[in-house]
Amino acid sequence: MFAAAAESEGNGARLHGGAPGAGVARAWGAKISPLALELGVNESCISRWRRGGAISTDNAIRLCRALDISLDWLLSGRGHMDQHKGRAVSDREFLLLARMRSLPEKVRETLLSLLETISDDT
């Protein structure tokens, strides 16, 4: 089973829509019966998971596939619920990208040129 109470509460909050990604809550609410059938579990399991109850790794993987959400996001809260759809970046890479986007275009171009020069030298 996937462990600690604090982590489990986070899972439930993410699935219920309390954390970023309220779109999951809509899909989740609309799919409870079909989802239970697809995962091969009882409705009570799904209700328990929504309340933050423990979920096995196998069920978490199947749940993420069924809802098309990131396993890393579900289990740890890191990243975004749809990060599995594209190239995933680390938290530090995401921070770098966010800061780059906040800079004026001219500064971004200068930094990009500098990075290209550095990578050409190595």
C-alpha cells in the first residue's frame, strides 16, 4: 500500500480537486462507476481513495492511466497533472523556464546566446 497519512491526504485532495488540477475532479466525478469497472475495484475503493485513503502502487498506476494523469503528480504532488504528456522537466528546470519567461525578450535572447556559446565551448 502507498503509505503515510500526509501523503494519502494529498492524493485525495489532488483527486478531489483541492490541489491544482480541478479538471481531475470533473473527470473523476463523471467516471466513478465506469472507472471502478475499468480498474476492477469496488466503488468503496474509489470512495476511500477520494477521501485520502491508501492506494496500492498497482492501483495508482492503473488509475493514472485511466484518468490520463501523471503518477508523479498523484503520489507526490510534484509537477503538473499532465506532465506525462510531454517532456517532463525537473522542478529546477521548470523554475528556470518560468524565470526566463518573465524576462524581457531582449534579455532572453542574450541569455540564450550566452548559453549556446557556453555549450559550444564544452
